[in-house]
Amino acid sequence: MRDIFFDLDDTLLDFGQAEHVAVQKAFRDVGVEPTPALLRRYSEINIGLWEQLERGEIERDTLLVQRFDLLFREMHIDVPGIQCETIYRRYLGIGHYFVEGAEDILSYLAPKYRLYLASNGVSDTQYSRLASAGIGHYFQGIFISEDSGHHKPEKEYFDYCFRQIPDFDPSQAVMIGDSLTSDILGGKQAGMKTCWFNPHHKPPRAELIPDWEIHALSDLKSIL
């Protein structure tokens, strides 16, 4: 193995915690009380839209515009969704929380392998979070889906990444991430080995079998 691709959200950085804090702050800034029910419904709508994006059913811009609009219309809240979206992304970009073991595994692997970051997301937000976390120097390449015009699991996204890596051989690379439908499916379609980071012991899917499954990032030391 020579090249290691890491997903960012919920693989290296705890997106769930960062999102929770950012959404609450954004709601308060626009005068909306962030009740547990409202936060839960936002999460449901947001996850559903990201799944539609992965399946190619909507565009990224549609997702970013609609997630708060759909929520506020459903809850009869008279606030422009785009206003909340702009504030939310600003808060998200300045907050970072590490997944347990993330810094240790990066420092362990960086001298031994070429490391790359492969993330679906909004470019300015992801670069801001990486700068806040201080881990960008571990990666020889950072590939954000918005920059490529494609996203995981699309093969075109991975082709975009591969074209920028000298002497790249997908059979000598592994994709590590928490999403079966994004990271594992995408890596398999691109001809890479795949490693599913599954800290919460989610049930497997028969049609998406990774080469390895780990429950802690430190488990990578016994694989790589």
C-alpha cells in the first residue's frame, strides 16, 4: 500500500458535534429557538438531501439553499433559509472537534505513506475547518468535491483526484471513511481498497462490503 485517502467528516473531524454547535448558534442569531425537536428535524432533512446528492438526484447548490428553507416552511418559521445557511456555514468553518485518535493516526501514517484528503463538502468551509484543526500539513493533496465539480461516490470525482497524483496506482491505494454509500462505494468503483470506519457499529450492507472494517482509528496500525 502506498497511498491513503481519508474522508474528513466523522472520520477525522467530528462533524456531528461541529454541526450541532453551529446550527444552534445560527438559529439563535436569526431569532429562532433551537429546540431539540427543531434540531432533530433539521438533521433529518439535511441527511436526506445529502443522500439525494450522492444518488445524483439534486445539485449541491440546491441542497445548500433548500435545507433551511424546507425546515422553516415546514415549521412555519418566517426566516429566509439562505440567511441562516450563510450564518451556519460561518460558524461551521471556525469550529473543529477531533474524532478520537485522529491526530495520532495521522502522525503515525504520514512518514510511511502518501496521505490525501477526499471530502464531500463546501470548499471554503472545509478549508477553514482544516486550518482551524491544524492538520492540513499531513496531506500531500486535499480534494474537496466542490473544487472538482463532482462528489463521492462518482467515479469522475476519483478520476479528478488521481490525475493530480504522480505515478498513481489505485490497486496500491485505500479509501478510509465512515460512509458506505459515499466512501466505500466510491472507493470500490474507483478500483481502490476500502476501509469502513464504523465506530458506532452500524449494520453492514450486503451489497457494499469493504476490504476492512475498523471501530477505532488506532485499528489502522494493525492493517497498514
